[in-house]
Amino acid sequence: MASDEKDNSSTSFEVDENKISLSESELKAAKRCIYKNLLIIGLSWVFLFTAYNSIANLQSSLNSDAGLGTIGLSITYVCFILSCLLLPTIMIKNLGIKLTIFVCQLSYILYIGLNIYPRYFTLIPSAAILGLGAGPLWTAQSTFLTDLGTHFAKLSGETPELVINRFFGIFFAIFQSSQIWGNLVVSLVLKSGNSGNETTQNVSHCGRNDNPWTQTSPIKKPNQLSVYILCAIFIVCAFVGAFLILIFIDKYRKIGLVHSKEENKSPIQLILNTLKHIKDTNQLLLIPITVWLGFEQAYFLADFTKSFISCIRGVDYVGYVMIVYGVSSTIGSYGFGYMIKLVGRQISFSLAAILNYAAILLQIFWEPSFKGSYVLFIVAVMWGITDAAWNTQISAFYGVIFKSNEEAAFSNLKLWQSVGSAISFAYSNFIGTNVKLYLLIAYLTLGMTGYAIVEFRLKKKDNSSVSNS
């Protein structure tokens, strides 16, 4: 990458791509450097997404008038799709990983800031800009983690797959804690502005029974001063996250990473490479499980928070439930990152699917009630663990099976994830929650079927290689 190669620091761990030859002290220093960068990118995501996730969690409740919040989120993911196709490889080639991440983080800050004055002419354009920045941001992050893991494996003598899985697990464990801190801030700030729904209120129309045609009591919203304070806090958090990248992330040459496969290609070639990758058979088979990742995240973000939490307990209660979700995600990310070493990838995917089916069925059969609000926390725990599993395992799986074409692969990952999110947000205001839950079952089943076929193909390929040797 152009900018990643322009580093003349005296402390450098530049090495041959296929052969590592360092003294013991240099080896320890190189590993520390890798872990430092892993920690910094994780902390940067914590600060940025403490702000963004918390604001996004409230869109369907806080900006519910005329569906502004969910329409904005849908626009974000439509633009996310376009950016995944057109921007990641071009930006990474010209700016490098580090500056690509920093520039794209600024688009998140703009969206967060304009939530102070949420109107169609402010929120929709900023949501579109955020979507355009999200594709390169997440592609650069996934590429960086894969390159860090691959290089660390060469230093330690471990297999790349195990290290990449572990690194994604560590990253997502750090990153998912943003749900804890962000929603803690939300709960504390909004508590004074909203006393919640009364225990005597009829909530029979909530949960799975919520639909666009049911006459319901309006969601009680916090006062505007609380919203201003919330946005101010989150703007500061997002800026801290961006400047952590700019100041503390090392350039590729200093870390000793090698990532130059795409440098000599023209922008048109880079875009065509991303589009060409879609034709890969394994990529085609992984599209359903990748789209599922977008569906499940969008459902929990928009529909569960609105139809279950806000409808039953009020907007201020969203923060408390999402804190539990964040804790579960953090533990789940760390746990699944290491579980693959003990039980293997297939069992990890299967356990996540079983738990997700259980969480969906619980929402289908539960009769909403104010006194039964503890069920909201149970669902949050289950969903947090499964979301952690999907994030770590799907991302790591892409890094392992598409390691020769990682930028195009990760662009496709975020592209198809965004397709799921965009569709989910788009129909959020038009169909009932019960229908959405049954659709989730169908999406998950289709996704696991495609994943199972990929595993079968990989096993067959490995067996063929062994036989030929």
C-alpha cells in the first residue's frame, strides 16, 4: 500500500514474506508490536462504536416519526453495499490501511453529530455518507487483522487459521464491549428524561404481536436536552477512536507485514477483482450465511429494541437490556475465538445456530408482559452470544479460505452482510414482528445449508490432496 510503505522508522521488523529469521529479543519485540496494534485497533473500535451503536440502537425508537430512524439505517446499508463494491481496494491502495480507517471513521462522526437535529435533510445524507465510509472501514479492519494473524503465525510457528481465529476473537471481544459502555451512558442520560411505561399499561400488542397496522400507545421519548447531552458525549468518544488510529497504529513496514498483492493494479482492475470474486463457488455458497449476519443484526437493532423493549418498558430501558447484550457479546467473542481450537469450526457454527433458533422460538412463543420483562434479558444474552459467534467465525472463515484474495473477499463479506441489513431495515416498517421472526428462521436455515456445503467441499479437497501426495 502506498502510504503504508512510506515509513523509515528505526524500529522495524521487516522480514521476508516466507521466512522469519530474528533473534530471541527481536522475536519478542515483533510479537509485542503485533499485539499492541491489535489492542489499539480494538480500543479504537470501542470508542467509535460506543458512540455509533448506541445511537443506532435508538433509531427505531428515538427517531420513530415517519420511520425516519429505520429509513436512515436502510440508506446506510444500501450505500454500504455500493461502497463495498467500489471503494475498499481503491482507498486501501492509495491511502493504506491506517489512513483508510481514519478517514472512514470521520463519516461516522458526522452521522452521530447530526442526530442532534434529526430531519430528513440532515439524517438521510449523513446516513448515506456513513454507508460509503463503512465498506472501506470494515474491509481495512478485516484485512489488517488477517495480516497481523498471518504474520504472528510465522513468528510463533502456529497454524494461520488458529491465530487468525484467535485474533478475530480478541478483537471482537474488545469491540463488543462497546455495547456495554455505550448503553450504560444511554441508560444514565435518558433515565431522567423518561420514566418508562406504567406497569398497568396493556402490552399485549407488543413483542411478536407488534405490527404496522395495530393501534398502539406512542413510545414515550426522553426530553430533548437529554438527547443533546447524549450526542455530545458520543461525538467526543468517536473522535477519540479516530485519533487512536491516526497516532498509535504502526505502518505495515514497521510491523513487518507484507500486503502488496493489489498495489500494481489499476482502480478498474481492483473493482473487477471484487466483482470477479463473487463468482467463486465457495463465495457463492457463503452468501446466505453472510446475508444472515446482516439480517440478525438489523433485526435485533431495530425490531427487538422497538417491538419488545421500548414497547413494553420504554426507550430508557433499551440501554439496560443492551448492556446485557454487550456483556454476552464480549464474553462470546472471546470464548468462540478459542472454542474453535477445542471443538473445531463446524461444532462452533452448529452451537451458534442452535442457540439462535432457541432465541427466535422464545420470542415467538412468549406472551409479552411487564412483569415478565426478565425474558428480554434472557433473549439479549442468547442473541449476544450468537452474534459474537457469527462475527468472529464468519470473518475468520473468510480470512482462512480466501487468504490469497483477502481484500476482495472481505469486501464481499461486508457487501452481502449489508444486503441483509438493508433489506431488513427496509421492510421493518411494513410487516409484523411475527413474520420477521419466521423469516429469520428461514434465513438461518438457508445460511447453515450453504456453510455445510462449503465445509464438505473443503474436506473433499483436503482428502484429495492427501491421496495425491
